Amino acid sequence: MATEQQAYHSIPVTVLIAGRPYLLKINAADEALVHRLAKEINDKTAAFKTAQPSKDNQDCLAMALLTYAVELHRAFTRLAASKSADKRLETV
């Protein structure tokens, strides 16, 4: 029971994304992941800013997050295709 409560223990965390602070309430077990993802988002945003210096931070942040959305969509598509192939193999 104590382990279940720890697994769902919410904590407040502030992360900086594109220079702005965001206060989040997250699962304590996800804290390291949230900080790592915030760093990745900031790195991608900075890379877009370097490649296109005329763009503002909002544009670069939007492009970075769109990159993640495309990657997530591709991963879901591959997973769905894999599950579909598994089902076809089961019926044979």
C-alpha cells in the first residue's frame, strides 16, 4: 500500500521552457523524465533559433513541439501496424 501511494505522489515542479517558467504538478516518479524532456524541448527550440535567427521564440517552440508530434504519430502508426501484423499471424 505504501508503495502505491508513493507511485502516485504528486509534487510541484517548475520547468523553464523557451525561457518561461511553468509550474507543473506531476507524479514524483516522473520528475527526472519531465526535466529531461524540458531540456530536449529547449535544445530543439535553440536549434531552430540558430537555424532561423529571424524567428521568435514562440515560432521556434512551436516547430520543436511539432517535431515531437510527428515523432509520436509515427511511433503510434508503427505500433498499430505491428499489432495488426501480430493479429494476422495469430489467425493463421
